[in-house]
Amino acid sequence: MESKKNVFVTGASRGIGKAIALGFAREGWNVAVNASRSLEELERTRREVEALGASCLYLPGDVSDFDQVGEMHSRILASFGQLDALVHNAGVAHYGLLTDLPPGEWHRILSTNLTSAYNLSHHIIPGMVRRQSGSIVFISSIWGVHGASCEAAYAASKGGLNALAKSLSKELGPSGIRVNAILCGGIDTAMNAHLSPEEVRMFNEGVSLGRMGTVEEIAEMACFLSSGKASYITGALLPVDGGY
């Protein structure tokens, strides 16, 4: 019988990250879940993952901290033996004019959304290279391609994340490691809760399918990209945006 595969999902306390963790559990994976805040919600994610019959490792911590990521990775290896896939979903945003954005907030957004991807990749890649196998999926945004008024820091961080995915796919392809990014469009999550009904309506007018996406639709793509069904997909920046 084939042994279960193991995935690390960051930002898994709610929304997209939680849906991804539950999606992998339904597919029979062991799941390590992380968040730096909302730890009670992360604990609920752990319980729901285990209720689906999967093993779940609870890993509170800050993925923008290089040493904390190393400690989390060590715990994953101690519990699961190896890591087959990473889905990096942790992220923060700020809505407002760039000139009103304090330097500390700029650095917080870039550190949480982009430097964290370096931290995670730096720690997990060597093990994947040794096995000549692995998958990395970054949860990114269409704003990293199109840009977004009043979300310059967020868009810049996601543009960097897209470039990192493309670069790592070229660097790691010879080692059998696939790296892809999902470019989320408007998704019905807490991150978009600041939008008024009128703003949502106006946004949806620019979407071919005329609606916002669901967290489950992003989770389906993340699980697919991490599976053997996507064995010839790497370096892809895949929009899941309803036709924006």
C-alpha cells in the first residue's frame, strides 16, 4: 500500500488556507497547518482535518521569521518523515494610498507575503532535491500581474512571489521539483470583507462569470497542482479569477 503523502499549508486558520488543508485531508494526505495569529481558529482547523481521518500537525509560528520556519520544518520531518508538498498561503494586505502607508507596514507586508516564501523554500528544498521529487504552490494574486490602486504593497509582494515561482521552477525542474503559483481573483474571504456591496457589484461587472470565487475553488486547484495529475505542470502562473 502506498504511504500517505505529507503537505505543509501556511495561513491555515481560516479562509483559503483552511479550505486547502481540508481539501488535502479529503485526498488522504497528512497535513501540517500553520498560522501566526488566530490560533484558536488554527486549532479548529486541526480538529476538522483529523475528523476527516488525516494526521494533522499543529504548527503556530511566524513564517516571516527564518529560524521559526526552520523549527517548523524540523517538527514536520520528526512527525512525518518527509515533506512532499508546500502550499504557501499566508498573507496580509493593506488598503490605502501608498503615501499614507508607513514604512513599517510596507516591510510587514513584504516580509509576510514574500520573504516568507524565501524562508520556506530555503528550508524545504534540500530534502526535495535529495528525493528528486516535490511540489511547491504559492497562493498569489492577479494583482501581482495587473497591479491594484490602493494596494501597491500587496500587489508588489505578489508580483515578487510570481517571479520567485517562475525562477524556482527553472532552478528546480532538473531535480524533479515542480513550482507553480495560483493567481487568485476576487475570492469571498475576510481579506475582502472591507468591500461594500456596491464595490463587490462593480468588481463583479469586470468578471466574465459575474461573481467572486470561493475558497473551495482555490483549494481544488492547490490539491490538483500538488498531485501526480499535474506532473507536467511547472512554472505556471494559473489565474483562478472567473475571467477577470
